[in-house]
Amino acid sequence: MEFRERHSWDVDPSQARALQEALAAEVDASTPLGPWETVAAADVSFNNTDSR
């Protein structure tokens, strides 16, 4: 799956809030989803100065 970069996240908090609101307006929640088979997620962080 390919993704295109739609925007930069190099913004201040007020710009980030406005961006989140604009993106939320693009979500189509009117069409019901079919049955789900698999759901997966990952939340990963990396700190270059931590030796752990």
C-alpha cells in the first residue's frame, strides 16, 4: 500500500489542531463497514540518546 504525504507535521499546536479538524471533516462515517477479520496497530518510539 502506498501513501502520499498530504501535509507536514512540522507545525505548532494551534496549527496541528486546525489540521486535525480539517482531516476529521474528510472522514466518511456514513457507510457501514463490513465484518472485520484482523485489526493490528503499533505505537513505536525511538530515543537516540537512551541506551535501552
